[in-house]
Amino acid sequence: MLFNSQIFGLFLLIALLAYYSTYFSRRLQNVVLIVLSYFFYGFWDWRFLFLIFISTVVDFTAGSILHSSSNPKTRKTTVLISIIINLGILGFFKYCNFFVDSLNEVLQSLGAQPIPFTLEILLPVGISFYTFQTMSYTIDVYRGRAAAARSFIDFACYVSFFPQLVAGPIEKAHNFLPQVSSPRRFDLKQWSEGCYLILYGFFLKIFVADNMAEIADAVFTNVKNQHPLGMALGVTAFTFQIYGDFSGYSKIARGVAKLMGFELMVNFNLPYFSRSPSEFWQRWHISLSSWLREYLYIPLGGNRGGTLNTYRNLMLTMLLGGLWHGANWTFVLWGLYHGFILCLYRLNPLTRDQPAGVKHRNLFIRIGSSILWAVPMFCLTWIGWLLFRIQSVDELWASLQ
């Protein structure tokens, strides 16, 4: 069920009526939210509801064990089992065909017989989002950064909350679980803010993204015969299309959540005004970039252990971040590209800590420096979206030409 569909408007109306008709009981409200969320997700394909339920059961059980056990070996084994199950499900449904097809291409290029193994695996919508969300819960409970959920209903509501189920933001347990376990009441200020976010989100999605998509699709369906100006126009259109899509959906999700008394994190903050790659990732898909930093980059060693190790960690984090977006080598290239420019800016003494001049005491120097650094960063981002949008690596050279 898409946010910009007529059926969602009817669903939201029924959902709000059902939700507020049970205002007298927080627990009943959460049950209603679970039923609504499962209907919302199952409307697309009910067969994949069992995947959300499995993730919910696995991580709730893991959190309970971690809460009750002080044995280091038991705790470590528990969190590892949780991670393996979650990544196993995600890997099978999202990447199985990708890796098999890639291996077969390599075998065929070497003159060997391909593996006679094919599965028609349908990718469950939103699996990357709720998998990362449940994983962060278990890891945070293991680290002592979040309290284990006492109620299975509360935890199931946290995992399946329909406004952010299929497009984020990826909420941390310490931010969202306390809201699930607290009473919610009608609040006029929240409603006005929520309606504003919903309208703004629909503007970005329908007016910006959908109109830009028509231009981008026309260009990228015929890359090899495209005129250079047409190619540039297509990349520019996609640059604003993807922002309108992602930011629009996040704003609608935040707005709908506000109508129900919940506060979701800001996920996009004017990313195209960024003056460096690190600032871009503090403004673009903030919930994902913070997840990658906390649960991948820092555990790998972060910026500890010397310059070479820092660059290795950056490249690995961005490579896996690119692959998270989709099972295609173009996403891998996009991730490596962003890892490379992160390393490049860190290597340059003028941009190592922050771009020179952007914190100067003189206002005019600050503004001038910000513009000076924001323009090349936007151009680098623009080139990156070309890698993201092409349908295969075969189109890369023709696109760049």
C-alpha cells in the first residue's frame, strides 16, 4: 500500500478512527496498531507477514535473554544468533539471486558451466528497514544502551509500526519503545505539525519526484544513444527525484506518526547544501547513516588504528551501505564512490576536519566559503546519482561519455 494511493487515504481514516476509539487503554491502542500495521503490510503480499513475525519473536526473545542473563558467553551467543538469523533472512530474500547470477556470469566468462540453481524469490517490501531496526534493538540491549522490552505487544508495535515500516526512518529502540509504552492522547499542536508534514511530503513525492521521474526514465531507458545534454538533464532530474521520493516518504511517515502521538526522527535535512561528504551523510537518510556508523563503522575500528585502517573502514562501510540499497553492482559502485570521496576529503588538509572557512568569525567569509564548498560537493553527489540510477554496469561507460 503506497502512501500516495487513494486506498491509503481510506486506510488512514479508518486507522485513526480505530486508534482513537481505544484511547482509554494504551495496551489496546498498541494491539490496534499491530493489527493495522499487519494489514498495511499484508495488503501488498500477506505471505511475507511471517517474516516480520519471525524477526519480532527472535529479537524479543533475544532481548529477554540478554536482560535476564549476566553470563558473558550466553549474552554473546544470544546476540550472535539474533544477528545471524536476521542477516540470514535478509541475505536470502534480497541477495540470493544476485550472488548466484554474479557467480554464473564469472563461470561463463571463464568457460565453465553455470550453476543450475535458480529461485524466483520475490523481495519483501521494507525488509531492509525493519531488519536493521530489530537488529539495532538487540545490539543496544547487549551493549546496555537500551532496556529490554517487557511486553511482546509493545515490541511488536515497535517493529511493525506502519508509518515507517517500508520506508523508514529506522528508529532506535531507546527513542521509540518508551513512546510505545507511554499513554498517547489527542494533541492539537501535534496534529497541525503532522498535517503540515503530510502535505509537504505529498508535494515532494507527487509534484517533485513524480514529475522528475518522467524526465529521468525517458533518459535512462536509452542511455547509449543519449545526447550529452540529455544525459545531464536526466541525471539532474533523478537527483531531485530521489530526494523528493525519499524525503517525501519520510515526511509523510513522520506526519502520520504525529497524528497518533508519536515522534519519529528527522531523516533528511537539506542534504544538497552539504559542504563535505561527511556532512552530506549527516543530512541524507540520517537514520541509515547513523545506523551504519554505530553498528558497522565504529565496530570495525572507526578512525582508530591509523590512517589506512580508517580508510579501510570507510570503504567497507560505504560498500555495504551501497549494497543495502539494492542487489546490483551499480549500488556497490555507488557505495565505493562515496567511500572514495570521504577518504579524499579526509586526506585533504583543507577539508580534513571541516571545509576551510565555514566556521570563520566573519559572516561574509562563512557564507562565501559555504557556497565555495557546497557547489563541488553537489557536483560530486550529482555524479554519484548517475552510478545509482543506471540499470547495469554495462551502461556506465556510455553514461560517463
